[in-house]
Amino acid sequence: MNAPDAALEWNRLTEIYRQKSDDELEIIAGDAFDLTDIAQQVLASEIALRKLPVKLNVEAPGIEDDEEDFGPVDGVDADALDLRPVWAVHSSEELAAAKKAFEDAGIASFIGDQHVQEISDFHGNFKDGIELFVRYVDLGRASYVTQNYLPKDDSKPEKVTEGQDEPVATCPECHSDEVVFVSRDVYDKTKFRWRCDACGHKWLDDGLIR
């Protein structure tokens, strides 16, 4: 299943499971071995969202159950959902704005290391920033949201040109200062993604000129 189809299937199943009662979800979870991988992930997410003491039975009858939970009841299993960090927030206001932007785009987002979906379920602090995660299949659309609908994070390091009083980010291709910080790299958190509005060049670095 390609990414667009997977995203549509995720959204379709999310609507279906949201309309089920707690008892119905428990029944479905008991036969989760008959579900597709995406259906199992969406079901697990909905169960975690409701904080139900229910686990998915992913083993077909006749196979011994190892008694492991699918994931913590206060969050989702990041490995099972293939979650990737896409944005960082530093206040409750930024969190609310980011969650709304992703929600308006039809993208499921998860908060912090506990990967909770609802702001009311998040109990961390913003001292060092809190990351928002999305599923890998939604990463492209989520990046578009961060670039076009979320305010740029001024706390990220800028390139420093020697001899200047103020830090100035410049494009390594055309040397224009019309540089936009895009986001922290989803694979290496020490790297940062940049885009030049003047020539369109995109690059990845640690925020410092060598």
C-alpha cells in the first residue's frame, strides 16, 4: 500500500473506531489477529486514547499468548506506529497551535516521549522543548504544515558570519540572507533543515558555518 492509500485507510479506520463503544473495541481487540497492520495500529491508538485496560490479541488461536501489552495505556507504541519527530514546541500555546494545524490537515500527532494524542493527557514541562511526532506515512504532509502554517522557531541556532555583530544565516548556494529555518532533521536531532527563499536551495547542517 503506497503512502496516500495508507493515509486514507488510517483516516477511514479512525472514524470507524471512534464511533465504537468501549465494549465493541474490546471485542474487536480480542480478534485483532484478523486485522491488517494499519487496522491494528489505529485500533491500538484509539484504545490508548481512551485509556482502556485492553490489549490487542495479535496471535491467532492455538498460538500461546506471551501476555505482553501492545503499549502503555497512557500513550501509543512509537515503534508500532513508526512515529517520527517533526516539530518542537516550547509552551502550551505553541502546543495548542501545532496540534490544531496538524488536526486541520487531517494528520494524527502525538505529544512528547509518552506519545499521547490529547493535550489534556500531557503532563510534561516545556523547559527543553517538547517534540510532536507523526506517523512516517504522514511525514511529507506534516513537513508541509510546519513550513507553511506554523511560526518559525527563533530559538534554533542561526549561521554566524565572522566579523558580524548579529548572527546572519546565509545560503551556501547564492549567499542570500533570505534564509528560512524549516525544522530539525527527523533522523538526526543535532542537524537543522534550511531553505533559501531567493534561489530555492535546501540544505542540512548543524546551524554553524564551517
